[in-house]
Amino acid sequence: MKIDLPDWSRQKVEKRAFAHAWELALEYGHDPSEACIERLVVNMLRHEFTDYDADQGQEAKRRSCVAIAERFPWLAAECGRQIDQRRCEEAEAARWREMAELMEQERAQRVAQRSRASREAIVRMPVGTKVLARVAGRERAGTIVWQGRARVDVAYTLKSGQERTRRLYATEVRVAEPR
């Protein structure tokens, strides 16, 4: 990582950081006046005097913050805070990714189980079978007009008299009881 920190006084670094923050505020539409000056200085130094923007990973941030803290000891606490914050953010992001992966695995298992159960159930539902099914939140009585490996097309009539067909998994329909 390339780090080329300036040899400026604290006053000059703070002045330049505040000006840099306002330049960004105009570009991105936020107000830096409430931010602590140490955060503004560390951010400006990291973005302007290192090649952090080429690789904004956790390790690149840590290395740039360590270098800033060494060159400007009065920024050590802010650099440590930013390193810890990034570590926490990365850990939380990893937890969310893990949870999303688990949810996707569970969804895939449910879909596979539904398909297996539908392939078993479909043998009892030939074309022409009268069935009941929940379609768009409403219980519909209809007739199977097409049969696939795991799904069926159910034709039904709305109260308005319009005909509709919906493709459903066989486990989503049940044979209507004869009256």
C-alpha cells in the first residue's frame, strides 16, 4: 500500500481536512459541520495521501490508519476507533451473509421438498380432476387442465364469469370432495 503522508502542522492538517469535507459535502449533499475534526482529518489523510481508494478493504483501512496514527499521534484514538468500527462492520456483514446463505439453503430445501411431494401427489390428479386451491388469497374451485411432472394447471371461473388458469404445484391443490 502506498502511503505518503504530508509533514504539516496540526493546524494546517485540520484546516485542509475541513475544506476537504466541505468539498465532499457539496458533491454528495451532507453536512460535515457536526463531525469531529479528528474524523475529518483521518478520512482526508486516508483518501488523499494513501492509495486506500484502490482497495477499500478492512486490511487497507487498518494499515492506512496505523500509518496516520504513527505520523500524527494526536489522531491515534480516532484511528483506533475507525479500525474497530470497520472490524465490527465487517463481522456484522459476515453474519448477515451467513444468515442469508442459511436462509437460501432452507428455501432451496423447502422447494426441493415441495417438488418431491408434488411429484408423489400428482399421480392422484389426472387431467379433468375437480380440485380446490388457494389462488391469490382466495379459495378457488377448478379443474385440472394440464399435468406436468410436479405442477398442474387449474382452470377456474371468477365471480365476474371470466375464466382463469393458474399453474400450481400439486401439493397446493386438493381433490374436491364429490357432493
